[in-house]
Amino acid sequence: MIAILSDIHSNMHALEAVMEACEKMGVTKYYCLGDVIGYGPRPAEVTRIASQKFEISLRGNHEEALVTGKHRFNPYAAQAIDWTRSQLQSGNAITRMLHHDEKDNLMAWHKERKPFQLHDNMLFVHGSIYDPVHDYVDEPENPIESAQMIATLEEDFKGFDVCFAGHNHTPFLATPLGTITPHDGHSEYRLPKGKKAYVCVGSVGQPRDYDNRSSFATLDGDVLKFHRIEYDVQATMKEILEIGLHRFLAERLAKGI
Ligand SMILES: [Fe+2]
């Protein structure tokens, strides 16, 4: 069973809760669709886990901003990525606590991230098939965008049946048959054989669908399941405020926005 995670955003409490749940479910591989860091308070620890445990970990727009210094972020995200960079550079107080070889490799690991990955009949991106790092897929309430995405998969991505994406922090499943928003009463789907599927897995560390539980998906054969896991939101909020990142970045976690 593969777990597909995205947008952890330096939220260690969320990542620990998700991985604990995954271990119990029998997950054997972790694929991450990017934005391991940014916004949150624990970039070094989350990077360490991602670099050690994730089979795939893509370059998101926050990794790109981290390593290039270029972005179009709002002031809150910009402050957070500058702070993140300062934490991941060797010689910093947190990275000094890590193993000697490891501290020099944290930034290098982020620099090596690739913008997309192909595996069997699956395509993994952070943004979308139009731009794997930046393109933002709207909420599933916009059926036209989902239909366009499926049409593009059919026309231009003939070898690939399923595309997994993150970035929008909102889980949904789009197929030629329509678009579905998973919920607690209905979260497991068999991917339609021979048909295209576009899967947004939501966000582990900063969900934005008014549900503050971590969101991710698992794939077991052709069975796709969306999951929501509670974590200690208050603990991450406290850490954000303690290190001096903007209050909004803490408050949005409680609201799931
Ligand atoms: Fe993100």
C-alpha cells in the first residue's frame, strides 16, 4: 500500500500523526508531492523524515522558493520561507543538533527535488499537468477545470491513467464520470479501469477545506482511499507563535483555511 502525501509545510505534529496511522494501515511506501517545508515551525525535523522515509518527494513551489529565493508569495509565506532558509543552513542552532553529515545535506536534499515523477501508469506532480510546480487547480466545485484536466490527460498523456497532485490543499477525485469530494461517509473508490483519474490528495500540514484534520490518500491496487487524521493542532499553533511567524499562519490551522 502506498501513501500519497502532500503539503506537509513543516508541521511535525501532523506528519507524525499521519505516519503513525499509515504504519497501522500497513503502508509500505510514501510518495510526497512537494511543499515539505514553508509556513510551519519544524523544517529541519520534517526534512529529515522526508529524506529518510519518502520514496518520492517532489519539488513544490515552497521548495523552489527555498532554494532559488524567487517567488510571488504573500508577506506571511515570504517571511516563513526566509525563516525556513535560515533554519536549514548549516551552523544554525537546530541543524547543529542533527548528525554532522546530515546538517550539510538538508538544503542539498531540497535542491535535488524533481518537479514531477512517473511511475507505471501514474504521474505525480505538485501543481498540475499544465505546470507541475506552480499551477493551482481550483476547488472541485469548478467542474469545467476538472473536465479540462481529464481531457488533457486523455489527449496528451496517453501512457498515464492516474495523475496525483497537491498544492491546492483540498482533496478531490476527478474522472470522466464526474468529480467527487470525499467525506467521512464516503472516502474509498475503485479507480475506473481504462479511464483517466485526477487525484488531489489534500494537505497533511495545512488543510484548506474547512476541516483541520490532516488529509492524504492511499492506493492499494486500484483502490483509492482518502483519509483524515486528527493531530495536535494547538501544539503546532503554539510553535508557530513562539518562533515569531505571523499569527495568521497559526490561526488558519485551527480553522482549516
Ligand atoms: Fe502548499
